[in-house]
Amino acid sequence: MLKKLLSGVSAGILISIGGSIYLSCENKVVGAVLFSVALLCICYKGYSLFTGKIGFIPEKHNKEAVSVLLLGLLGNAVGTIAFGWLLRAAIPAIGAAAETLCQGKLDNQALWQTLVRGLMCGVLMYLAVSIFRDNKTPLGILFCIPVFILSGFEHSIADIYYFAASGIVSLRAFVFLWVVIAGNAIGAVILPLLNFKKAGEANA
């Protein structure tokens, strides 16, 4: 259990680095592209990222897989919150940028919009990781990550980091993050479930 948790913490630290890159770049296209370093390192190192693993639950949903997923999510939260607080103190400009970003999310998005944004990010995260896993190429990551960021889609683990770095602690923020987690989970399983159904029909 500790190994699974620490793998999640490691992934959370890398997402914190990716989020910091994005917050620090004036050019958001450059920031979105450089954010990809986080998922690239996570995939090459085999760390446990909730948004990278949830899409494979329809394929493998035994007790071990669910344990890895949930402990990974907890570890992701621990890593991103700890480094969000740390970087807010160490680099005040990151904290200020995160506060502006997060306040905009809370002020300008209805929860159903947040859910849809999370769902679309989940689709792209599944594609990024599955292309890496199945085709042994980072191209899915290098394209899907900038696409979800520049489209305004919501990534739950990155958002946990942004809110930690922003210093915003509220019930609204808590609900927002759980809605994004739900959206990511729904989006990540859409393509696997659709293709599983097609495969079943083809065999019939």
C-alpha cells in the first residue's frame, strides 16, 4: 500500500512541476506544450496518476487495479497539495498566477460546465496514455496535453495543484475539484466502453 501511495505522490510532484511551468509562461501555448514534460516523465517512470489509470478500469477492474487507482489518487492529492503550498511560499508569482486562474474557474463556470470540461480532458488523457502504452510513442502525450490545456478542459490533479498554490480554501473549491474528478473518470472510460461494446457485437 505504501508503494502505491508513494507512486501517486511522485506523480503529483511531477504534475506540480508541469503546472508551475504553465503558470510561469507568459505564452500559454509554450506553457501548454512544456506541461507535457510531467506526463512524459510519469509514463516513462511508471508512476501512478489517477487520470492516466482510470481509463483502463473497464479493461482491468479487479481489487488490485482499484487499489492502485484509489491510493494513487490519494498520493496525487498529497503530492500536489504539498508542493502547491511549498511553491506558493517559495515563488510568490506562481501563487498569484494560480489565484487568478482558480478564481476565474470558480467565478465563470457552472458545475455542469466544469463536469463537461473534465469529461473532455478525461478522453484526451486516456488517448495520451493508451497511445504511449500500446504504440510505444510519446506523440499522443505531446499533442493531447497541449490540446486539453488550450481548449480549457479541466484536469483534476493539475487543478488540485493550482488550488493549493492559489491559497484558496473553500467549500466551492472542494466541490469544484470533485466535479472535475468525476468528469475525468467519466471521460476516460467512454472510448474503452464504446470499443468494448463494438468488440462484443462483432463477436456475436
